Amino acid sequence: MLIGEVARRSGVSARMLRHYEALGLVRPTGRTDGGYREYSGEDIRRIFHIESLRSLGLSLREVGRALDDPGFRPSELVDDLIRQTRERVARETELLTRLSRIGAAEPAGWEGVLRVVALLQALGSKSAGTRQRAALSSGSASPSAEEVPVEALVDAVLRESDAHVAGALRWALARADDGGPELLAEGLLSSEPEVRERAVRAVAEIPDDRAAAVLREALAHDDLVVRRCAALALGARGAAEAVPTLVDMVAGGTNDVDAADALSALAGDPAQADRIATGLVDRLGRAAADPAARRRLTQALAGIPGPTASRALAGLSQDEDRGVALTAAYVLGLRGEG
């Protein structure tokens, strides 16, 4: 088979076939009477082998070694190709993400594009100070400030370990126009506990109904830290759904002062006061073997108005635990009920 026909059937150009011949990868085994190259069936099979190996990313030198070295073992080379491909995909993905974010910012001109690129680079800087300044700049209300896409802020806050930078990023997210709570909700699905905690803390600082909806869903999260953070945030917003988790936090001694404060604030609604007091009393009954938990629950009852709390405190003023009894009696005295 002559070179032209081989090129048509194989899809490899005649120029490339001559290049393969010059490199010694495949040489036509025959010649016609007129001196033209003539490829045998074995030559054509070798051409297809060359193209198959090239499709995996092998260089022509590596292809020649793979085909001609009897001792060649492909495993090491394949592992290296896998590593190179993953690195290339990661670079391309990073570029695609950056381009998407620049597009989302809708810059008016190239100056705007350059400002967005600079902010994105600053958010990924190794310097905590640079990242913090970028976060504060992205949340600025200045007319000259270039808007950073909310996706970039979410990614930054989910990976940020510096407390000061994280605070600035949460502040910027709370001022962003759209999409923050929904994107942060995806962070709650992370397999990394640190990422989940960063996500719920960021949602907690966004003061809108979409964030509240995400927090309500977080009350049923498998991660106890996420549930507690969501409960504190919802309690501050007056959401009664947070009460059971807040009561458990008081009993468990985790952020118990904050949880008691949140319960007290919620009890400002008379419709909730008795429900909260009932929850605390019920938890007291289940904490009989834990004196420290009973004292914390008694102290939390002090901040709950209404007859249910007063009756519970009257009973606790006679408690066998002196700390519980003194606390209850003191609170009753402050209420004028001692």
C-alpha cells in the first residue's frame, strides 16, 4: 500500500508518516518498481499502535521505547501520565473557574477585568494581610470598588483558616447581593468538619430569609457543631425551632452561656416562654445523675419568665443539691417570689 493510500485510510498525514520514518518509528518494508514506499500490513498495524500510544499522551520518543524495548514496563510511565494529566486538568479547571468569575463580575472594560483578576489573586495570596484587604475591598460600598463574584468569596471563606481573614470574608459575603446562602449550603455537605463549620458560621452572618432557611435545615445536620451553630444563629433571629438544640447545649455545657442567653431572648415572646421552661424542666429530669448539668439548667431557668419557670424554681429551691437549691432560691428572691 502506497503512502497516499495509507494516509487516507489511517488519518495520518503523509508528512507525518515521513516524519515517523525519519525518526525510525515505522519504515515501509517494501518499494515499488518505481521506487515508491510500500507499506505492508504489519507496517500499518504499527502505525495504528503509534497513534494509540500518542493518544495517551506519550511523546514520540516514549512511543518508540514502548514499541521496541522488550524490557519496557508501562506501569511507571502510565502512573506518570496519570499524574501529569491530573495536574493539567487542575490547571485548566482553575483557569475555567477564574474566567467564569471574571465573566460573572461583568466588568465594563479591560481595566475592570484587571481589577477583578487582581482581587481574585489577592484572595488566594499566601499573605493573611493581603487576603484580608482583598475581602474588605470586595465588600466595600465605594462606587470605584470592583465587585468580586460571590462564588469566589464562598470558596475563599470555606478554605480560610485565619480567624481575622475569615471574619472579613464573612462580612463581605453578608453584603453580597445574591447566591451566598445557597452556595454555602453546599459547603455543609463537605466531608471536612472544618469546612462545614466555616460554612455554617458564614451563613449565620447573612441576615436574610434564604440564610434562615439554610440554618433551619442545618438543625438536622449530622454534624453536632453545625447544629449548635445553627441553633445559636436561629435563636438570635427568634426562631423557635432552635429551642431543643439550645436546651441540649445548656445541659451539655457547650456554649451553654450563649445558649441560655438565646433561650432568654426567645422567652421574651410569652407564647414561647412556657414551652422553653417546659423543655428545661424536662431536661432537668433526665439529668438527675449530672449535678453540673442540673445547675446549668437551673441557671438557664432564671432567664425564663412565666409561671412554669417559677413553679420549677420553687421546687428546685428545695433540691438536695445545695448549688441548685441556692441558685433557684436566689432567682425566686429576685422575682419577688422567694
